[in-house]
Amino acid sequence: MKVTIDGQEIEVEPGTTILQAARQIGGESVPPAMCYYSKLEDTGGKCRACLVEVSKGSEADPRPMPKLMASCKTGVMDGMEVKSITSDKVLQARKAVTEFLLINHPLDCPVCDQAGECDLQNLAFTHGKEQKRYQEEKRTFEPENIGDNIQLHMNRCILCYRCIKVAEQLTDERFQGVCGRGEHAQISTYVNAAIENDFSGNMIDVCPVGALTDKTYRFKSRVWFNKPYDAHRNCPTCSGKVVLWMFGDEIHRVTARKDHYHEVEEFICNTCRFDKKEKEDWTIEGPRKFEKFSVINQNNYTQKLDKVVIDTDPLILKGRDQDRLKISMKQVPFDQHEQEEFLE
């Protein structure tokens, strides 16, 4: 079946959602997604960041859909026409959704380990407002210990449910879930049980904000100071394919490899993530290319950088030879006699 998104037509298989079709097209037409995760089942429909306008339902029923639709949950119909970035209503709705997501989210970016690779941060830069209108107090939660390796910052949580789906689909027992309702809803463990199963660390990778962070990396470094390298090891539990975030010869943290949409390609075990922090444990393949646009990959060597050419007098840019000799410490005379010769 055929679908048109922002004037770009593509053929997709039956059962494809609008978001999946947009990702096949690529570019700026791809709606943002804070809760949908293609590697996990039954995700999406909670954050409303991926809203789109369906201006034509299908060839059989060309009427537009009466309201904006969540692209991650809306299936494609043959002949459907969708507006993403070409619709003013969609852009205004995404700004409103971003404002709601930031209502209770604290300004922790200066101290948050997720800063620089945070999906909410990227969403706020694109669709956020400069000033807030919310005047009430933000909701706050008491710190809660959920294990030796994962730090829970519930104040930052946007209730995307990704970590719940990881616990349901990757582990044998699920100890955490959503407790409470409305403003009091929170991710928590039952009777403060520790999360210690072999794949629990993947909750850190799927979290789009800084609500779940790595205790072994906490406050060690900002992410843009580290160099990412693809590496692997023979692991009996998982594929062993990871990204090493290194500062010099020191491995600060280990994460799973992610695709262009910041989604994990293959989930890794806790042994690879938390216990293998020596270079000798890994076979390093080479530098890692960054998955998506963020503050980390500004002026990075993996990007093609255009040479800047300024059409002006070279003397303005380089200066005169005699002036450059005067300001060079090696060329400055040491005594009065040499000074007189130099000036002559």
C-alpha cells in the first residue's frame, strides 16, 4: 500500500504504522518518539510527541481524520496522506506536548549524566519554549535504592514505560512497575526489592531521560569528554557487541550499540556492562560513529566539514611578517644592543 508523508510517497507492507513509514523515508519528516521503541513489543501511545495530521484517510475514504493522531499507534491505509513538519497544527501540538513533559522535569542538565545524549533535551531544543508558564510546585519523590548498579531519579521520569517493557520482555522476574495514579504515578520497585537480573542494565539504555543512570559511571565525566569505540568479547550470555566510552586508556562506561533513532541494536548483559572495565577484556574494533544529531557530535571527525574560505586581503588575516616576529617570544631580543639591531 502507498502512503504520502509531507509530499513524499512510499510503498509499505500492511500493518506498518505511520511512524515506521516515516522512518523508512527518513529526514525531518520523522516524528519524535519518547515512548515508542521498535525493539520492544507493545510500546508507544503514551508521550504523544509523535502526533501527525492525517489529511486524507485512504483512497476508499478520503476524509481527513478529525484530530491529530499518534503516528506510533496509527496504521497506514492505502492512499493515506500525512502531514508532519508541514502542518502548523502538528508543530504547535508538539510544542504543547514538550511543555507538558517539562512541567515536572527538573533543570538537572548541568549535573545529569544523560546530558548530551538525552532525547528530551533534543526535543526541547527543537520544540521547546524559552519561558515556562507553570507556576505550581514541581512534583518530587524521595530517593529510592533499587540496586547496586542502577540509580533511580524519579523526579526526571516522564513515565514512558520503556523500562517496564524491558523488565517484562527481557528478564525472568519483574520487580518494578508503575505505582500510584495521576500526578502521584511513579516507577518503583515492589517492597523496595533490588533489581539484580542479568539484563536489568538495559533499562538505562532505553530510558530517554536521566531517570535511570549507571552508578558505575555516575559523576565520572561528561559524555562529550569520552571517546566511543566499538568493541566485542566472547560472552556466553549476550552478543558481547558494545560501545566503550573511554577517557584516554580508561573505560568509563559500557553501553549497547544504538541505531540512528537511538534504539539499542542488541541488548547486552550486566556482566559486559558493569564488570568488564579493563581494555584487556575487549577486542576494540575502532571509533564509533554517532547515531544521531546531538551536542556530542559537533565538529566530530566522523562528520564531513566544509573548509571556510574568507575572501579578503591576506594581510588582514595573517598580519605582516615584521609584526609576527615582534610578538613571537623566540624572536624578541634579550638586551638593548640586540633590540637596536632588530629595529634597524
